[in-house]
Amino acid sequence: MGAPTIIIYTPFDIFYSNKTLIEFNFSSIDRNLSVCELYGNFNSEFKINQTLKNPKNFSINSFGLNLSDGNYLWGIRCNNSNSKAAYSNNYSLIVDTKYPDISISEPKNFITTRKNIPLIFDVYDSSPMNCSYNITNFLGYSREITIPGCENSFINVPSDGDYTINLNVVDYAGHFSSVSSNFSVDSVIIIPPSSSGGGGGYVSSGFIGGSSSTIKKSANNTILLLAKIEDFIGYFGDKKTLSLNIKNNGKIFLNNCKLVSSGDYNTWLYSSQIQGIAPGQNIDYIFDINIPENLLSGNYKIDINVICDEKNSSTSFLISVPSDNERIEINDLKINKGVLNLVYDFESYKLIGKPVQISIWLVDDNKNEIKRINDNFDLTESKIQRSINISYPRGLVGVYSINIANSNDLNNFAGQSIILGKNIATGYAVLDNSSGKMVAYVIFILIIIIGLYFIVRRNRKKKMVLHRVKLKG
């Protein structure tokens, strides 16, 4: 007999926790489990921290530990009664209970330009962070922008006015911090006085010495307001139909407005809608997002441009693609000659070319396990269909469930109910083997023969009575 099999559930490798109480969940598969141990460098030295005697087989076992902020390595070791030992991989755990510390220096007060306004801020946290900002004004203008590397940047605004910038920071442990700054934009053109009656003069941005005339740029009387598109989780090969609400908040009619995507993922968006937007009018533009199949996991920013003959505007949103889109779906479950036949689909991009073990188990109404088998195969393509026969003990009666899951993630399972033995509603047997069916057929035929016998006998008696009446007459 070999060593136990260890399956780690939580925490995952390179896991950031914002809590100090950590629960290490795992299962170990071995009929003769003896002891499991938690190893870790929780006190600087990598060694045994806790011991669990007689751990449960095929069930989730746990160790609990309070930790201070810091980086840790940990793993699980299990022995069976035959002195065979197994070790899990070492996993990285980061405990971070502190919120990001942020401050913003610019922009503040008065700004004389709409473009390339410096965004200067300081941010500190012991964990990696994601930074973004949004800008709002009294017209409702709002745009969420990701800041690469959480480094100082530049911002643009669409028009003169009063603005609030909100700087948002989320660390990998899930802590959120935000800081705001108010500023006003008043862009100007300075026209210096000409030197004598008709000289040519020039236009310059900024102030110069001497007297001058100040003329404000006329405000753009066409403003496109775009509703926010919420970020969402997408899967390889998915197609989603979304809508973007657009309002013409200006004073002129906008012609031939359409949606066009830009950036690295512009081919993901498709929209054929082209129409005009009257002043004050709201229109929902419908578009499709097609997520490619051959794709790495991560966050993908989709840039959308609203392009009209007279005015353009833009917005963006994020699509988060998980590390693996693993799916298990039961297609068919039936009884054939005392055996359950299960047909299921398994889909995973991450596991292509790797061995896969699928656990299938039968449980009763009280979740007691009756039978468990494993289906082992090599995944040669992203989606395959499997057909498995499962024998079960005779004499089972009632409602049972077949559950199926990846052996590395038993909590994420698909299930389907089936009735075995006597049907609760009728009291008659749900025939689950060929001999049972044959017996039923024989009984059914005998009942029909007996019924026909009594019908014929009764008819013969009636004929004899009628014959006697005629003779007497």
C-alpha cells in the first residue's frame, strides 16, 4: 500500500489574508490514515506546528492558527499505519491587516489647462496594490482610470469647471483606501496688446508682463454623457450582449453616432448601430463582447469610443478572466441492468495535456456516502464527454444523488437525483435490472390471461341463460 494522497483546499498558494485567524483546510485519502501534521515557518524556523491524530479519510480536515502580519511558508504531511508518509507542496501565505496609506499632492486649487494635469500622490502598503482614480463634476462626468504601477501620472478633463478627483487603492489582501482632492479648471487665452496701430500680434498661453486682455475659450455646447459599464467576470469563448446609455447633453444634433473599440482588445467588441442623437435625448447602444478561447487569465481593459460627426467621447470597463474556467456538467443519468450509467462533460483549458482525476460518489438523503469511484483520464482537448458505469449495492430504496467533481476541488461539485428500489409515490418497484423486468412481464401477462378467462366465462354463462329462456318460450 502506498502513501496517502493530500489535497490542499485553502489557503491557496500565494494567498493574501486580511485576517489573523487562518484555517488550513485539506483532505487526505488513505484507509489507514494515522496522523497529519502542519509544518510552517510561523516562528521563523520551518518545523511542525500542529498535529492531528486519526484524521478523517475522504473528508476535509483543518488546522487553525493565529498569525501576525508577515510572509509565511507552510505545508501538510500525513502518515498511514504502514509508516508511509506524503508531503504536500510548500505554500506561500501573506498576512496583511493594514490598510494602504495614501495622500494626494496634485491636482489642487486652480488649474489653467485641461490636458496633462499632473497627478502626484504617495501610497504605501506591505502588499502589492492596484490604483485607480475617477473624476466627477456637477454635470455628472465620471471616468474610472487604472494607474499602471501606482505611479504618478497625468489626467485630462473635458471642459472648464470644478472637479473632484478620487484616488482609490486596493491591496491584494482586499483593503480599500481612498482620498479626494478638489480643483478648478479655468483655461485661458492671453492676447497681448499690439505695439502700434496695426502690427501683427500673437497668441500665447500663460501671462506676460504689461497690460493684457483675457478672453475665455467658449465652452463646448456639445456634451456626451456616457453611463458607466460595470466590470464583470468573463469566461473563455463567452459572448455577452451589453448596452451603453448615451445622452446628448448639448444644444446641437449629433449625426452618425457609433461605437468603436480601441486599444489592444478592440476586436472583442462588435456593434452595427449607427444613429443620430437629438439634444437632451438618451439612447441605448447595443453591442456584443466576444471573449477569445485561447487566452491567459487576467484583467482586460476594453476601451469604447462614441464617435459622432460633431463630437467624440470614450469610456472603459474591465473583464476579469479567472485562472481556469473548469466546468463539469451531467448530461445523462440512467439505470441499465443494475448499473448506473453516467454521461458527463468536462471542460478545462488549464489542464489540457495533463492527467485529470474526477471523483464520482453516490449519497443518500442524509448525505451518507454509499459508493465512490474515480474516473482517470488525460485531457487531450479543452472539452470532452465521458461515459461511466457505476455499480451499486443491491437493496437500495429511496432517493439518492450522484455527485461529481474534480478530485482537487471536491466542494465544487455537480449533482443529480435518482430513485432506486421502490418508488415512494406508488409503492411499486422502479425496475433496475433485466431479471426484474422479466418477472414483471410474466406477472403482467398472467394478469391479462386471468382477466380474459373470467370475461369469457361470464359471457358463456349469459349465453346459456338466454338459450334456456328461448327453449321455455
